[in-house]
Amino acid sequence: MIAIQVERWAEFYPDSKLVFPEHWRELALHQDEIQLSIDEEKYANLDRLGILLILTAREDGRLVGYYLWFLMPHLHYASSGPMGLTDMYFVLPECRRGTGAKLFLASERELRRRGVVKAITSCKVHEDHSEFLRALGWELSDLTFVKLLKGGS
């Protein structure tokens, strides 16, 4: 059975080192130019400041998925209350049947519990989760574009 819970960076990070490379290989663009390199200290600092929220999915203790959020007032709407901005989410392929939905729903409950007024997430075009997100009540608001500037024209 898969359990969903809130964890701190110090609990999460050692196990995430086994999953981050698979997440990166599946989803990251420009892998030849931009390598995976987690800034452990900055994540730890964000956790200490109460800005980082981590929900994990574990099967018999093994990390099989996660959802990381940044929680803080939006600089444009500071008086409205905290907002949740997705940093990243991922579930191992062999555990995807329902685990992603459980992570999203648990995230929403935890965000509400913490007084978050608005949650913002995204998905990759090549791994489009639009139907899934709409089914969970999310609405499309922005399109995001990237341009590799390192060595590019």
C-alpha cells in the first residue's frame, strides 16, 4: 500500500537521490547542456524558512513519488495570503496508477490547511497532464515558453 505524507527536506532528500535521476531523464529538456545538480543547501534553507512543502508517496518505506511546493505570498498580491507554486512532482512509472492523484489531492488538503489561497502548477508539453489536471478541477491559465540561451543563438 502506498502512503502519502508530509516530510521535511532532511527526511526526503537521501531517498530522493535515487529517484531524481529518473525524473530528470524522463522530463528535463536540453539534457546535453543542463545537467541535474540539486542545490541541497538552498532546499534545506527553504525548508527551514517554511517555504518548502514536500509530500511524498512511499510504498513499504520506499520513495515512489513526491510533490514539492514553494509557499509564500505572491509579490504582486502580497496582501492576499500565501500561494503555492509547484517546484516539481513525479511518480515512478510502475506506481502511477492512482498515486499521482493521491499526491495532488493530499497536496490540496495540506495547502488549504496551511492557508494557501491559490495553487499554481504546470506540466511538460511532451508529458501533457492537462486532462488529468482538469479532471481534478484545475484550470488552464498560462502557457510557458523556454529558450536555451547557453550556446544558443
